[in-house]
Amino acid sequence: MHKVLQRQLRKLGIVREPPNAEQWTQFLARVDAAYSDADRDRYTLERALDLSSAEMRKRFTELRDAQKQLMAASRKAGMADVAANVLHNIGNVLNSVNTSANLIADLARSQSRTGLGKCLALLGAQPRPGAFIDDDPKGQRLIPYLHALDKTMAEERESTLLEVQSLSKNLEHIKQIVSQQLSTAKNEGSGRNVIQRVELEELLQDAISVVSSSLTSETAIEFVRELEVTALDTDHHKLLQIVMNLLANARDALAGRPSGTIRLSTRALPGDMVAIDVRDDGTGIAREALERIFSHGFTTKPSGHGFGLHSCACAAMELGGSLSAASDGPGCGATFTLVLPSGRTAKRSMQRMAALSPESTQ
């Protein structure tokens, strides 16, 4: 006999003797009651499950809608970050572009061209130009004047060509900034490094020229270069972007002072690595600020937005390196150190960083 049945029979007092009709009636009544209770419990459970399922479907719909809204907000935030980075990095170059454009305009309006026109007009007004040059005192001064004018115009032409080259180089850098940021927005940025041999003397000079164009007459800044390493293999435009940002920060740290010094140095490190140091003797950085200096949105400038150093740190990682800051405190200046792979290890380091990027796991 089944144990459950034996237990129910014991409750009815039926232990050894066979049950009589009354006991069987009681037993069957208990069975019916148990079935009724089971049916009622099953109905209650089914109803609860129906309500729970409806509530879960409602919550799931709300979560799905919230997820869509969050994704839309994330896209907008990402687009805003891309736009802010583009504007920040392009802003560093536009001052130099504007300076070159103004210089070219000034050279185009120079008095040497006006002087040449006057000479031609003077000669055109003479019935006998040859006799005028030979006999007239004004004419006799014309040839030496034209020689001097030719020299001046040659110098102006050389200056114009240099400014045009600078303008073209800066416009190309702006194009690369936009291209890199668009690639980043499409999750292609980490794999788009263009590795080439970069001459550090030329790159640092280009960065100094860009930053110098925005200097005011209030502060005389001396740029000192000390190069132990003169070249490395990396992405030229990303490196230029980092150095320009670091120089712009050093320039801002010296604002309001009569003079200051910014030192740029390169040195070899073990493991085929190169360090680029940008050191200033400006306002310095407080200890608590050093811990957050590369955080997105953090800035110590009243008019800052906190994109520059964060984007530099990200770009350094994309190049397979790192960016760090050091300062003894307010008034003691600051040093930013960019460490990058050089030579054979550059491409391998960038590929490793690309594999670790969030885009590679999507």
C-alpha cells in the first residue's frame, strides 16, 4: 500500500482492520476535498501567472523603450563628443591658419607692388623713356630703385611661399583631424593609424609654429628643444595633435606672466620606447587635480571644457603608448610625458591596443 494512502487511513483510525462503509465515505470525502483544494490552488496559481506574465510584458516593453531612449541619448552624446574634439583640435590650428592668411594678405597689399606700379606709370608718361633714365635726375634714380624693389619683392615672394606652405600644412592637418574623428564615430578609429617615419625636429617646429601664432604680446615665451631621439615610426597627425594640445596647455599655464619657458625634449627608453617631454615653468598642478587631469570633462581652466587632455590620453593609447603628468604643486610648473613605441614595436603595439579597444569586442 502506498505510504500516502497509509498515512490518510491512519488519520481515519484505520490501522489494521479493513475500513467499514462509513470510514470509506469519510476517506472519499477527504479525497474530494483535496481535489477541490488542488483545483482552487491551480486556478489561483494560473491567474497569478497570467497577471505576472502581463506585468512582465509591460515591464519588458518599458525597459525596451527606455533602452531605445538611452541608445539615442548615447548616440547624441557620442556625436557631441566627436564634435567637441573636432572643434577643440581644429581650434588649435585655426589661429595659425588665420595668421598665415593675414600675412599673405598683407604681403599682397605691400608697398613694393604699389612702387612698381608708380615706376611703370612714370616711365609710361615719358615721351622718351630712355632719355629720361639717362638724363633726368629722377630717371637716374629709377634703376637703383628697381633693383632694391626687385630684392624686396623676392623676399616677399619667399615669405609668401613659406606662409602658403604653412597654410597648406595646417589645412591638411585639419582635414586629418576631421577624418580621424569621423572614423572614430564609425568605430573605425583604432585601426586607422597610418604609421610612417616622423622627423621629430620638423614635427615639434610645426607644433610650436601653430601655438606661437596665438601668443599675445603680454607674455614672451621661449621654446627650448633638446632632442636625444630625432625620429620614430608612428601616426604623424595623431602625434602632432597630442603635442599641439600639450603646448597649448603649457602656453595657457604661462598666461599673464611677462615671460616663461617651454622645454621640449626627447629621450630613448628601454624596450624600444621613446619619451617626449613637454615642460613649462607656469602655474603648476595641484595634487588632487593630477589624479583627474585626464578625465573626460575635467578642467582647471575657467573657460575650459575638459576635452583636450582626455583626447590626448586616448590618442596616446591608440598609438600604443601612454601620457602622464607630473607637478610639484601650484607655482612649480608641470611636465607632461608622452611615451610611444619606436621602430619595429610601433605597429605591433598599435595592433595590440586596437585588439583591446571596445570596438573590437562588439
